[in-house]
Amino acid sequence: MVYKTGLNKNQIILLPPSLDEYVPEDHICRVIQAFTLQLDMIALGYKYAECKDTGCRPYDPRMLLGLYLYGYLHRVRSSRRLRDETMRNVEVMWLMDGLTPDDKTICNFRTDNCNALRETFLVFVRMCRELKLYGGEVIATDGTKFRANNSHKNNHNGTTVERELTRIAKQINEYMAALDRRDAEEAGDGEPDTAAIKAALEQLNKRQVKFEALRARVTAEGEVSTVDPDARLMRSGGDARGLDVCYNVQTAVDARHCMIVDFAVAGRSDDKGNLHRISEQAKEVLEVESLTNLADKGYYDGADIAACEASGVTCLVAKPKPGGVKKEEGFTRRDFVYNREKDCYICPGKQELRYMRNQKHSDGANCRVYADYAACGKCPKKEKCTESDSRQILRRPHEDTLDIVDERTKKNRELYRKRGG
């Protein structure tokens, strides 16, 4: 028995197969080409969508767009790797008609057409909607961290700015003291050192001006990334990972075929406060007035969920587990059950804590205070409950809405499990 044998590399082929024969009729490359050919590149705002009569001929933006789509589908995002694919990948050769743009051209295409690429995504979404690929009834929302080009040294907050200004001030003082010492010396051979010190001082003063401006920005914005303005310092995934400067990209996915509906870049590291925003974007793209949104505990925010419910978005959001460990003896807030019909809390001693007054929380929220001062005074379980004269329960705004959402999420566990499917 012998091994299988292939073609003789030195054999001359009289009639070589055409490039088209290497790509099957149902191949994804043909889908990509069909999609790019029907686009109105001028209306979308692509650079070089119209060719001029003079100068070097540009590449057709449709071809470069097709190259990017193919690359992202196959997890090839580097401009240099995409360039290499045009010279060794038969599928890409077919898609590019044998053209081999350099990596700089491929990189510039993405840089020059950021807005056009966003508009192209919306065209694709509208096409999918017309083809009934979206259900338009249930979506799932989640955030994903993408590493930015912004390095740690170009990300600034109040602590880093103040530390750098302190270091600069210390160096300036040291150089000024050195200049004073040189002036006190009688020897004339210190001129070169004096000139070098003055040059260093000039650079430090420029850097001080730069960080003074950053201090003003940090005071107003909280955090500043000088290379990627929308990026923030955050963990790229999981508590055990290190901090990176990342984008927090919020994505809405339709439940029918798990296809992306829309996305947005959040201006903070956590997901709170983004549910209503991405829900409204999804409603606009899908052209619906109402839908159901499935989200994890990172989106559990009363004001945000209440805004969703008021705008026709039915929320199913996991409730975070209470922080801390419950002691074996003693009652915590979770032991007090709210009765919506009576508008009161039932304590572990089966007493009803009624609404007493409104009270401002330390975070500014206007809370409702529930208590029963008379019952607390003679309660046999008081020692396990509070060291004060009576126990008070603060009910935060939007807790009525959160209770409804919690109950709904428990009743619709099967639907909620689709989010992780």
C-alpha cells in the first residue's frame, strides 16, 4: 500500500481552472460581493466613491469593504494580515479580483470611512429586517470590553494627574537649586551645565502646563484618555484580570437568529444606565413600539429600568445577590418583606412597619421611611434587629418597578435562559 499522491509540481497544465471555479456557488464570498455591489457608496459617504480624472487611480471602496467583511468574519483584523490574505488566500483573490493593496491602504480605508461603515451596518440591518431575519419582539443586551489603542500612560484621573504635577514641581525645584549653585560658583566652566539645566526646565514647564490643562479636564470629566477619548480604564473581563484602557461596547441582539440589532459605546466601565439607551436604539432600528429586553444583573438600576418600562420595553433583568454575609444571629433588610397592597413591610416579628415620612439618602435619593416605633419598643426580638430605639426601613425610588421586574423574571425563567443560549 502506498500514500495518496497529488499533482506533480513541475507538470505544465495546459488549461488551468479559472479563479471562479475555486469558489462554490453558495460561498460566503459571493454573498459579500452581492451585498457590496448593491450599496450606494456615494450616498453612504465613502472616500473615493467617485473617481477623479487626474491622479493615481484608487481602489474601489466596494472591494476594500468586502475585504474587511471577509476578514472580520474569519477573525482576521490586522491590516498586514489582510494584505497577506490577498496574496495567498484563493477566496480573497476571487473577492479582490487578484488585486493586492498594501497594508497602509487597507488601514486608511477604515480610518477614512468610520461614519460610512456605521451607515453600512444600518443598511445591512434594514436589509435583514426586510428579509424577516429579525423577530422584533425579544432582544438581549450585554456589554463587551474592547482593548483600546490608548496606553495606561495616556489615561489620566485625579490621582495620576496630581502625582505627576507633584513630581514635576519637585524636579523644577531641584533644577532651580542647581542653577543657584552654579551662579554661586566662581569657575566659568559651568556654562554647558547651566544651558542644559535651563533646557530641561523649559521642557518641565511645558509638561506642567499640559498637566494643568489635564487637571481641569479631569475635574470636569472624571477621567481622560488622550488617544481614544471614549475609552476608560476597566477590567477587560472577570475580576481576576488586570486593568486595561478599553471601550465598553453595548450590543443588542435579536432572539430569532441571534443577530446584532445595534450597538453603542458606553462612557463608563459598568453597564448601569445603558439599558434604556440601547433599548430605544433597538426599537428605532427594528421599527417597533415595544419589545422585551433580557439583561444581566449589571443593568439592575431602578431609574434606568423604570425608563424602559415607561417607554414600552418589558425588562427581564437578573437581580444582584445582596452583598456581605448574613450573620447567624441578627436580621438584615432582606428579612423584611414588602406588602404592596398594604404599602408596608412585614418584619420577622410579624409586625407591620407603616410609611412614616420621606428622607434624603446620602446619595441624594428621596427615600420613604417605614417603621413601627411602638411595636419595636416591646418586641422580644429587638436585640437581633437593631441597637436603636426602633428599626427603620428605607424604600428607594423605583423599588415598586423593580419588584414587578423581579417577579416577572422569576416567572419567565425559560425565556430568560435564551439569553445564555
